[in-house]
Amino acid sequence: MPRKKTLNRSLRVLPLDHAEMQAGMLVNALNAPDRPGSAEVLQILALCQQLDELRKEAPASYPKEATEAIWTFMHKRDSLLKAVNEIVGRFQFTAALVGGIAAWERYSVQWSAAIPPGGEARMNPETDLIVIPAISAIRLVFDMLADGTLHRVRHCTCGKWFFARTNKKQTCDDSCRSRKFRHSEYMRKNRKQPGAQLALKRKRKKRKARL
């Protein structure tokens, strides 16, 4: 007799769904620039996105003698990591020992960040969304970088941050997408005008003259 499947599909969470939940909390914090520590969150996000992009330059393997390309890659990576860690070093952390409830459970250490006054989680009155503390947003940036989903957190032309569920998504909603399309069409038609073509040729000549 075949065994029945007992898997509860409602409990299954796809990696992209998990990333979207993480990004939802992160985006709320990014779209609340008046919060304490918001500048540090934006700085770390930018640096971590550069680290994510730098993976394209990472060597598949390391030879016995490092090449110039490898040294360049390592220098960029180390500079970005140093900048990230310098910013994180501005936050204060406390440690707590937990665990040991059952005989088989190991003890572990949990690190918590000290939340400055005014930096606690709160409800945004304009959007009715919960805005998490800056250090919690930074942790989400790190988690998404480790999971390979940080590139889906993007900045829309309207100024809002959003999560791109598909790689092609470049705007936060349909209205911004239509506005961007109209602007692209306008620029494309404008470039066909004789005056625009002449100005473009002049710019190219100036660039060549500088070289």
C-alpha cells in the first residue's frame, strides 16, 4: 500500500518567499530616513551591494602564485569589508549565554545590539508599517548578502526602496514603470533630432581630444 504524503504544503517556504519577507522589513527601514542609524544602514547596504557585485570578479580557483587580477580583487574585497566593519563597530553589543534546556541541547551565545533612544521598533504613521531598529536592518542586509538575494533590493526612480521579485523589475509599481517608459521614449525620440545628434557628436569629439 503506498505511503500517504503527510507534508503540509502550507508550511513550506520558498527561498524567494523568505527573501521577500526579509526585504519587506528592510525596505520599511530604508524608506524611513529619519530614524537613528538610517545613514549607517544605507552606507552598509551600498557597500554590501558592491561586495555582491564583486563576486563576478572572484577567481574560480587560486593558483600557487597570485596574478595581478587576483591581487586587485582581494584589495577591493578587503577595502569593502574594512569599511563595513568600521561602520558596524559604531554599534554596541552585549552577549548572553542561552540553552541547556534539554540534556542534548548545547549552550550558545546570543549577541544583542544596544538600541539608542528613539531607535526602537515603531509603527510608521504614514504607511502603518513597522520600522525595525537600524542594527536589525543591518543584520538583514548581511543575511541577504549571505543568501545571494541582496541584489533584489533596489532603488526606484521615485526614490522608494523595493524588493524585485523578478530580475527584470526595475521600478516599485506600475505607475513608476509607465513614467520610466515614457521618459525612455522621450529620450529616444529626442536623440533622433538633428540638434541632439550634433550635440552628441561634439561631446564625443571633446572626449577624444581629452584622451
